[in-house]
Amino acid sequence: MISARYNATEIEAKWYEHWLSKGYFRSIPDERESFSIVIPPPNVTGVLHMGHMLNNTIQDILIRKARQEGKNACWVPGTDHASIATEAKVVRMLREKGIKKSDLTRDEFLNYAWQWKEEYGGIILQQLRKLGASCDWDRTAFTMDDIRSEAVYKVFVDLYNSGKLYRGNRMVNWDPEAKTVLSNEEVIYGLEQSKLYHVKYEIDGSDDFVVIATTRPETIPGDTAIAVHPDDPRYQHLKGKNAIVPIIGRKVPIIFDDYVDREFGTGALKVTPAHDVNDHEIGKRHNLEVVDIFNADGTMSQSATVYIGEDRFTVRKKFSKDLEAHGHIVKIEDYQNNVGRSERTNAVVEPRLSLQWYVDMEALATPALKAVMEDIVEFFPKSQKNIYRHWMENIRDWCISRQLWWGHRIPAWYYLEDVFVAENADEALTIARKKYPHLTLADLKPDDDVLDTWFSSWLWPISVFDGFNDKDQLDYYYPTSVLVTGWDIIFLWVARMIMAGYEWTGKRPFDKVYFTGMVRDKQRRKMSKQLGNSPDALQLIEDYGADGVRFGMMASSPAGGDLLFDEKLVEQGRNFSNKMWNALRLLKGWEITDADQQSDKDALASLWMEQKIQEAYNELTKNFSEFRLSEGLMSLYNLIWNDFCSWYLEMIKPQYGEKIHQATYAQAIQLYSDLCTLLHPFMPFITEEIWHHLKENRETDCIMSAYIPRTSTGNHTLEPIEISKDIVTSIRDIRQKQGIKMKDALDLYILTSHKTEGLITLSGWKGIVEKLGVLQDIHLTDQVDIEGISFITGAEKCILQTMQSVDIDAELDNLNKELNYQIGFVDSVMKKLSNDKFVNNAPADVVAKENLKMADGRERIKILTEEIERLTKQKNS
RNA sequence: GGGAGAUUAGCUCAGCUGGUUUAGAGCAUAUCGUUUACACCGAUAGGGUCGGGGGUUCGAAUCCCUCAUCUCCCACCA
């Protein structure tokens, strides 16, 4: 039988197992229309956090909806090798064991990394199952598995052969902690508090000096010039002179360059071509010496000549002390500047000159930009289009090499000055032999670097279908239907996938992109480990059930906006499950009879509920088409909680000791299972469970494939029932204010002289109002002076006989308040209608509506006035 | 410095091409309630001159201008 309390944990495990065993998540191409989603692959060693839960709940909702609609739904799961992030984790793990990466060979390190991956890899995919994710697990892909790697090498070679790949010696963003280069997109800038040092440089051969301002005194050993603006009158006398670098003693020229901002600091700039992008440019213009004073790990190099081997930030302190001791510091100011940090290691990024591989992006960007601007790839929310356009129009070449070991090794081999690019070493040798016939494999030196992790993920929508080999799969599932991801990786990932899509398939990778917001806490702070404001995702599922968590995530997630996570919403979700469970218990507890006819009341109630569901279904369809999932869910929540439970079930609920008519019962079962089907994408487990309890003789095996193809039943009951509900609410209000017990049945009079046609011609309404209002009888009358408390709903005047003395003053007070409101209302309408310009210019139906509003308002004023008059008379007599 | 977006009840947000909205929802709040599904509950109620100012229009939360505040993206001056 049905347990008193809903046990989410148990039931969720049961159904997930069932779905898996029946293979409902599997997809193979067939004649049906496909609906495909590729998962944004989480880091292979990651654990489920709130962002994943949001993201994957949305994908699951969309996939389940499509599956219900009879489409061939395919959600491809997988993980990302996450080159730098994983390598950093492994390095840290090894360090804890007392092993230094630098003591290991490449192979030894990779062994550890693979071990780590085998141990922790895929945990996150297990966790997604707990959330209810209906992925086709047989398709699980990994960016570094054979198929995906092959795609990477193929694409690399292809880019090289078409001239879109090159090596360049440039200023790059260097992460001294991971000891690798980073792309521009992997550097996060933020304002940080720092100091501005004003440092005195002596002029060679005189007592004169020049003062420069710098935030990085530790780079002074790398100075090779002092620059001033050519038109700056303060420095004209320094033309042709040299300055002496403090402490270091190097003689450096005073140069004149437009780049210098005369307003900043003293208008003089120290130039360190090896460690600043702009300085590097100046250096090139003036043929300055480049002195690289840092090692790869951010410590001082031999060329620095001071503090060799010590960290740059330690040196900053020590060196500025030295400067001060020697009288070179003029002043030190507090200063706020923009500091770039590595997205993965959080290390302060160091500009550094080095030789790296780049992708020439310009040609790739053109079709990708066009596709988005013309909505061929449609963005939700639209506002992301501008951000995308700006980046695309100013696109810079993509630095794809990384000085790491965990990742796809760059398929390039070197011999003397030549480079040979091929999918593997043998092919490279074949190519190389055309020029050097006697080469052997041993002569070719492989590239030591690996590729940016995004160089494999930008192929994901193609490579998960083995699209470079399996054209049939690709044709069926690709372009994928929608991509669901956070806006924070729009450049790192989304833009590049679109480029790759057009480059290698000639098509967009997905029809639509739904950008989710970031998950934040109630104070709008980003969720982070450091703040400790991120709840444990699995614990939440444990505590509230996956359905509850899914509800909580979706209820607070307006399309595209940030999600302010509040555990209360998850609680609300759990409560909703409880509510639904109890509605089931109620239904299943009724005794059924087929004696007599179904009452008009029940027939009407069911018809009304059916029409409400139809209306909600139409709305839901619209909400889905615009990815307004939050609104869709909330309207279902209201439909089930309020319309179905609070109104419909109360309407049909048998009196104590009575039975429910089997026709009504069958309708209620059907309506509730329809509701479950609608809600299923959002809360898959409880809807499945309830659905099975309702459909004892089920035709299909599972709610997942039970779609409700509804036909329009019209909506002629909606308005009259709204009026009925208003009447009931008013009665309850009066009861509460008058202290009349729910048990006491009252008499209600409705004045037929007014506008009651829509309502009273609907058979069954009377039964509904009587039952819910707990009335003895409803009398339709044209008498105006019935004793009781009157109220107006719509344009109906109702009088409730309370069998107790009426507080005339209080009644008059209420009526007068209402009268004033109505007068104000009618006035505002009158203003419009008495305006010739309105009547002449506004469309006819708008004018007609206003006329109707006024007529209704006047009717209400008339009723109110009559009632006030009557009560006043009564009071005075 | 360049660009985008936002500002509606205590909170989070709807309000889609100006007209049944003197503005809706959920949560929160208050009052009442041991009615035989549910206190993870029921019933009812209160709450906003739609950031300020100006304009267009017969009519503006909705369009335009301006000011204020906030958020984000890009670039970056040491």
C-alpha cells in the first residue's frame, strides 16, 4: 500500500535503476527526429557542485521533454581531461607524498596522472546519476580517449596544412606556478591593492636624476631604458643622456616615445622589455636590449644578478628596501591596479617572451560570427550576442601550446631547423624523408608540449559522435539541438565550438545555446570553496531528494540570470513532493461507487480541471520554446498545488462516509496522471512513482514515454469557475471576520437582476459553491433587501445570511471603501472615454473593452449605492 | 577608456509588439484554524504612486532624453 511518508532516497534509487535496466536513456539513430545534447564535459577528476547541478538539471529537463514528445533524445555524457587543472591536482598530490614533479620523467609523471584519473575519474558522472540525469551512458566520452584524441591530431594537422597554424616568439601570459603559457582567456583580471614606488635614477655623468613610478620594483634589474614623451618639456635636456639603473648600475639610454603618458606619475617610465607587453613594443622600436630576469617559476634568474633564485614577490620587498637604504625611493603610494591571475592556479601572471604555437583565428571567426548575428545559432538570452560579437570582431590568435605533460602532445617533430607536423611519428618521418632521406625516427625530436585543453573540447559536438569517421552518426545527431552552459565560458568554449563546427563540418554545432547564470549565495557572492558558502550537492540530494533539489534549482533560476541559491527553495521542492504524495494518498483512499449518475458538480469540476490543464499546457509549451523553465515549473506548481489540490480535489472530495462516483474517480486519476506527465521533466522520480500508482493497468511501462497529446476542449468553464471561486473566498473571508465556524451551513442569495448569466447557466456550479462555501442553499432572487452581509464578485451581488446580527457600521465602512475604489476606477475609464481623441484613435476593440469596464464599474457602483442606502435606512430606523 | 544590461511589493523575479493591470507570482509577514490527504498543512488578509526628473502619445511599468545607483564584458597607464 501507499506509505504515509514519501521516501525520496529509496524511490529515486529504484526508478533510476529501472530506467537504466530498460535502456530508456539509450539512443541509436532511427527514423524519428533526433534531439541531441552534448554535455559540457566536467573535469574528469571533479566533484559535483552547484553549477553542475543547475546545468545538468536544465539539460535533463530538455532531454526528457523531447523524449516525451516522441523524439529520439540523445544526451551524450563525458569528461574533460582538463589539462592544467588536473596536472595541478596531480602535482599537489605528489608533493604531499614527497615527490617533486621535476624529479620525474614525463612517463613516470603520466603514469601517476593516469592512475589518478582511473581512481577519481568519472566520480562526477556517478553523481549525475543521483540527480536523475538521463544520459546515454553507453556513449560516455573522454577528451583524451582514442577517438577524441584522433580528432585532435587530425584537426591539428589540418590547420597546419591549411596555413592556419604557426609558431611565434611573442610576449605571452606565463603562469609561474604551473610553469606554462596561458591563453588570454585563461587570465582573470581584477583590481588589487598595491603600491606605487617612485624611484630615483641618476643621470650618468651629472648630479641630475629622473624619477619614475613603478608597481614592480623587482623588475628594475631588467630595465634597459628610461622613456619619456618626446614633447615633454621637463625632459628635453636629457636627450642623448644615459640613466643608471639603481643598485644594478647598468647604464641605460633615455629614449623618447609617444607611448608615454605625460600625466601619469612623473611622466617618466622605466622600460623592461622582457617583462611587460608595452615595454616589449617600445624595446622593439628602439632596439633595446632584452634582459630576462625571471626563471620559469617566477624566481630571479642569473641575469637578474641579485637575489638569484628567490621568488619575485619576496624580491619586491627586499629590493625596495635596498632602494630605500640607498636613497633611491622618493615616495611609496597606495595604489589600485589591475592584476591578471591564472584562472586555474590563481598565480599572478607574468608577461614573458617565448616561442609557442598559435592558431590564426581570423578566417575561422568569419562564419561563426555571421551565424550568431543572424540567429542561425540562437543565443538565449539574446544579450550574449553583443558580447560574442565584440570578442569575435577583435579576435586574437589563439595560443594553443602548453608546457605541461597531461594532455594531447603536440604532433610536431623537429629536425635541425625544420618542423614536421603529422598525426603520428611515422607519418612525420615519411614527410621528413622527402627532404632528408636518411632520417630515422630517432633523429626526429618530438615536441615536448601539450595542447590547450580547449583544443580538444572545441571539437566535442563533432568528436563525441566520432564525426570525423562516422558520417552516419554525425548526420543524424548533428547539429545538436541545444547547448546548455554558463556564460563564463562563452569565449573559451562556445565561440570556438562554433568556429570548429563551420570549419570541419560546414555546419553549426548546435541550433541554440542556453546560457545559464552563475550560482551565487543569497548575498550574491559567487559560490566558492574559500567562502565556504557552497552547499554539498550530494548532501542536499540526500536531505531533500533529487526532485526537491531540482525544484529548488529551477524555481530560482530565471532564464539567463544568476541563480541566488537558497536552501529554502529546495525545502519548498521537498514540500511539493510531500504535497503530491498526499494528494495520491487521498485519491487512493476513496471508496468507489457506480450507483446513480455522476453529479453535475463533479462533471463540471473535472471539465474545468481539464481545461485548466490544457491552458497550462499551452503556456508551458510557450515557456519551453523560450527556455523560461523557471516560469514553466512555477506555473505547474501552482496548477498542482492550488488548482488541483486546493480546489479540484476539494470540489470532488466525497463527504464523510460517502463514496466517489467511479466516473469522477476515473477522471481524477486521468487528470492527476496528466499533471504528472507535464511535471515529469522537472521532477522525474516522484512523477514516475505516482504515475505508476495511478495507472495500475498501465499500457506503457513508464512515464518517460507517456506524452499527453491533448485536444483543445475550449475554456468556457474557466471564467464562471473563477467567479465561483471568488464567491467561495468571499464567504470564507466573511466567516473568518464574523467568527462563523466552518461547520455552520449558511444561506447565500445571489441577485439575478445583475450580470449572472455566464455563471447560472452552467449546471454544477451551484453544487461547487455550496460544497466549498459550506452552504445550506443558494437562492437566486431579485429581492434587494435581504438581511445579511453583502459582497460583490465581478458584477454579482451576493448576500450571505449569517444568522447573527450584522455590525452595520463596519459593513457601511467596507461598502464605502469599495465604493470609493469603484468611483476612482470608473473615473479613470471615463477620462479615456470622454476624450474624443481616444475614442477616434484607439482601435475599436480597445474602446469596446473600456466601455465594458465602465459598464461593469457603474453596475458595481449602483449595487453598492443601493446597499449603502438600505443599510443607512436600517441603521436610522 | 570602450561597450552591454539592469533598477517593479520585505526578498527573488514576471509583466513578450504601449490599451480588460489605479500592476502579477513565489517566498516572507499577519490573523484564524487539531474539517477524517498533507502542520513538509489549510483558510484569509495586508503590502508597490513600477529608481528621480523631463518628453512623445488620446493613453506609458512598457517608447525617447537626462540624472542617479548597480552589475557584467572588453581593453588597459607604468
